[in-house]
Amino acid sequence: MTIEAIADSIKTLAVLAGIIVISYSGFMLMTNTDPLQRGQWKDIILAVVIGLCIVFLAPLLASTLSGGSYCG
């Protein structure tokens, strides 16, 4: 197993977990009436989106800083 295969597996798992968390958070956001808890669910959705952005941009940033090439 190569490092690229491991990175792709981690990305796939991150996307699947992100979809599940965003779906559940969206459901809780729509069905909850407490404004404080709605704010917390919005923060969770934002954190998941930021986390997924980091997962997909990390290889690009690492290859840019190291001067190498990344084909993933």
C-alpha cells in the first residue's frame, strides 16, 4: 500500500464522516427550537466544512512548501 492510497482512503473516510455529521447537524438545526442549541449546530456544520477543506488542501500545501509534486 502506497502513501497515496492511504491518503485517498483517509479522504474517503473524512468525506463519508463529514456527510453523516452535516446531515445529522442539519436535521437537528431544522427541528430544534432553542436558539442556543441552533447556534451550536451551526458551529458544528462550519467546523466540519473547515475540516474537510483542510483535509483536501493539506497535500497541496505540503507539496508547495516542499517543492515536490502531488498527483492526488
